[in-house]
Amino acid sequence: MAETKDQLLFELEEGVGIITLNRPDRLNAINWDLAVELVALLRELRQRDEVRTIVLTGAGRAFCSGGDAEWLSGSSERGLPGLSEVPLERYQRKTPAGPVAEVTRMLVDVDKPVIAAIAGPVMGAGLAFALACDRRIADRTTRMCAAMVRLGFAPDCGITFFLPRVTRLSTALMMVETGRILEAEECHREGLIDELVENAQALPRALSYAKELARGPSVAVDLARRFIHKSLVSTLDEMLDYEAVAATMSAHTEDAREGTRAFVEKRKPTFKGR
């Protein structure tokens, strides 16, 4: 069943785009329509220069509890392979999770830092979204789970790519094999949470960090982010070449001129993101 546009909220604050999943009555579970809207928004934000960094959060008492139960059960108007008789469009036949998996891709391809402000359940697809972010700041109500196996599904939405890169290999294997729920303290110890803060402080802390990045030399920051991701699938020689290209590109920005002048003049630079 289609949801209203209010299921996804967006606001801009001091160069930070704040995206809020807004289905608090369903613990911000992701469905097809919400995923389509979120992918479209991330594509738009890639082109908006006034948005320098992004914070992703959830309304109410959850970040994202994973896939919507109605959709996953095969009882909704949107079909699911193997679980419903609803005809599937060609796009979904090739990519069963459709735009839900595409959200993970766009959290990287938005080409700007994305900070996750987390509270409450972070399950299934929601965990994939959090792992795809640059940094995860969470409060003590946070609980994380690679929940797919609990429902009889293999992992999806990029969890198998990000988990062993963010945490230990053995922890990643345990999570996808058992679907065990990890409480906030264990998530922090295992590196799934970067900063553990007091309850209700995840969003303020994430905004503070995002605004700090937004005040920086945005072109250089975005290129640095892009090439860190590139390094995960590249050799050292390739990365040296990519870095040379990035250095040349950033050297042509106003911020590079301002940064070098400020260094010589022994003052704090004022970057404009250009």
C-alpha cells in the first residue's frame, strides 16, 4: 500500500541535509515506496552544492527495523519473488530487493559524507544502510542485527560487503549466520558504532560532526571520501594514480588557494566549498 510523502522528511541546516525516515509507528521499516523516494532524494542531493554533508536518522524510537513485514510476507500489492503470486516487473526480476538495495548504493554514490544518527533497532536493511554511512553515532538504546537469516533469507542490501570491512571477519560471520541481536555496548566494542553517546544525543552529536565537515573544503573532502571507497577494490599503484588526479583536481579550487594562504598567514582558513 502506497504511503504518503511524509514517510520521508528532509531539511537543510548549515550545509547539512538531514534525512529522516518517518514511519515511527512501523519502527521506520523500509518498504518499496519509501525506498524509491529515498533513492530519488539521494540522487538529487548529489547535485545540490548547498548540501555539503548528510545526516541519516529515523523518527521516533528506531533508526530502521529493516524490511516492512507486510511486504516481506508477500501479502502486499508489491510482489516478492517466491513469496507471492503478484507479477513482477522486469527490474525486480533482475534485482529482487529493487530500490531497497539501491539505497545502499546511493548512500555511497551520493558522493558526500553521510553520518548515521542511530537509536533503537537497526535491523536487516536498516543495518546495511547504517554500515554504508561514513560514520555511525548511536545512543545506548541501539540494537543491531543482520536479521535476514531469522526470517529464512540470505543477507542482502550490501550487508556482506560492509560487515567484514567495518567489524571483524568472525563477528561478520556470526551476525549473518545467527541473526543474533547485539546491544549498544557490544556494537561499540565490535566497531559497528563509532561513537556511543547518551540517550537522545545521537542526532545532536551527528549534526555537530556533520557541520564540522560542512565547514571544510568540500571538494577535497568529497574526493577523499570517494577514493577511500575506491581503495577497497584497488591496488596501491592504482590508488597512487587516483590520488594524483584528486590532488590536481582539488588544487584548482578556491578552497585550496584559501587553505594555502591561511597556512602562510598563520590563520584559520575560511572555506566556501568551491
